[in-house]
Amino acid sequence: MAYQAFETLQQHKAQLHNSVQLGSGVQLAAWSNRNDRITQESADHHTLSLYVADGYECYQKVPGGWRNGGGPDRFCIMPRQYESTWDIRSDLSFVHLYCTDQHLRHLLEQTWDRSPASIHVEQRTFGEDAQITLLYRQFLLNCDWQDCANQLALSSVSTLLMSHLLQHYTQLQWRLPAVRGGLAPMVLKRVREYVESHLEQPLLLADLAAQAGLSEFHFARMFKHSTGLAPHQYVMCRRLQQAEKLLRHTPMPLTQIALECGFSSSSHFSNRFKAAYGCAPMQLRQQER
């Protein structure tokens, strides 16, 4: 899917550093810009933006002049059909999440089992929200978007961001439904077997939730209740455990092990393995010998 806000930035001085489109069609993009003036035309999607670095000299055009208030961890929400003009007078690094009304409505129906007549997303500029900052910085900006092994974490966090948007920045203000208890043993077994047989593939939260016949929201909470781990943590753990087994007991090349365990490259795999085990994959293999 093409997002108008994304395409508008590409036509200006903004530098695209990273971008990933998740299985549901939600897109993430990391940008920087300076000395640029941009008008974001009325789009058919929503944009949730977080300033990552700088941004103190970023101004939005308002009736009667220009207003600033940017800086690291400030966020902006540009709802669909909202037009805005920005004057970026010095350095700015920021990350965008793009989603549509259809994405939000699907999430609403799955999570709350209700469908409102309409969804009105509030416009916000230079706001502060600790939860948005946490989700962006701790989860989205801390992992390699191009490594397919991280798709599950990215899709999970994007869902959490959209859920937060629905709860706090729409007219609905619905509280999250309570989830009590974990998955039934047979359901948990089915999900685990699915993970084991698909470790080499990019897994999304929707894939695992479908195995349990639950919404992503309910599945994630119930899975964590049953295992003590979020789905993306569990899957990463299983990928690395499988890799360790192959390193110890087979002569398989490192690149092949990486691909068999769902990593995009041997370098991505090596970085994750070293972070988890304290040594590089080849060091472990040499120790075994």
C-alpha cells in the first residue's frame, strides 16, 4: 500500500533511513530532515510521529503565524483528511507509523468485539505521552526492521500503538477488556507446534492468534499468562535455541543456520545470538570442538 504522507516526504529534502511494511499493511518509516518546508495534503490514512532527536526548530503553521514546541520524544498525530504545513529550520530525526481507518476498525472489532459508527482520531502536535515514547524507543527503535526474525515484535508493537491511539486519542475512550487466564493446554500445544514448523518464516502476531482462534490482543495476553513470555520473546527464544542446537550438532554453515532459524542474514543472526549467549556463534562451535 502507498501512503501519501510517505510519498510527500520523498518528494522533499527528507532522508529515508529505514522503512518496513508489516503483514497487515501498516508501515513504519524512519526519517531525518532539515531546512525544508512541507505541506502534508489531506490523506486517506493516519500518521503517528515521534521525534527521535532534535526538532527544536520545527514549526507548524497555525492561524496567525508559526508555532513550535518540538524536541526529542514529542509526538504528533496527523489524522486522515488533515492538512498541515511544517517549516523545519534545523535538524530533525523522526519515525512515522502509517495506518488506515480500516486497520483501526479491524483492531477495534477484534479487541472489543464492537464496531462504532465512526472513528474520529484527534489531531495532536508536539504532545508528550510516556507510553508512545516507550513503545517507539524500547521496542521499535531497538530492533533491526529488515531482519525478518523481528517481524513478530514489530507487528506486536504496532498493534499496541494503534490500540493506545484508539483508547486515548479518539472519541471512543474505550477501556481495554479484562483478560483472565491463559490458553487451554491443547491450544498452547497447537501454537507451539506451529511456531516450531515455521521458524524459518517471518511470523506475525496475526498468524499465531489465528492458530488459537483469538484476536491478536486476547491471544498476546493469554499467551503471556501461559508462558511468562510475550509471543515475540518466545519465538525469538525458540529461534536462538534451534540455532544453538544446529551449531553444536551439525556442520551446517552459519548463513544456512541463520536462514533456517528465520534470520535475514548471518550478521543479523550473530548479533542476536551474541546478545543472548554472550559469545558469537562461531565461538560456540569452536568451544564444542
